Amino acid sequence: MISYNEFWLTCDCSDISSYALIKKHGISANTLNRMKHGKPISTVTIDKLCKALNCMVDDIISYEPDKPQTPEVRSCQNIDNKEN
């Protein structure tokens, strides 16, 4: 899953507010809302953010693998116990 945690840290360190991104750099409020909720954004938008914040892509997004789901281990013993 893509994470935008790096983006929020980069904004804090660069002292650029969400308001400045919207008014000065043409980033939509909807885009910032999508990022806040972990939804996808376009590479064009990532490019705009990198220019506005003078940073690299990895200062905006990172990849965090989904946690693997551990399947329930079934055995004959579990099935036998259910029947009793």
C-alpha cells in the first residue's frame, strides 16, 4: 500500500502549509484530502508536489507491504472436535 506519511513530514519540515499548496502551487484541496485518507493520486500530482516542496518522490510517498493474513490452520483434530 502507498503511504503519504513522508509527505506530511516533508510539509512540516519545509514550513509549507496546505493553504500554500492550494493557493500558490495549484494543488487541489480534494487531492490533499485523498492523501490524508490514503487514496491514490496521479503521478502528475506527485510531480507538482515535488516541485512545490523542492523534494524527491520518496519524500512524498513510500510503499508499505500489506500485512500477510495468516490462514487458520485446519487439522483433522479440529474437525473431530466440532463433531462432538
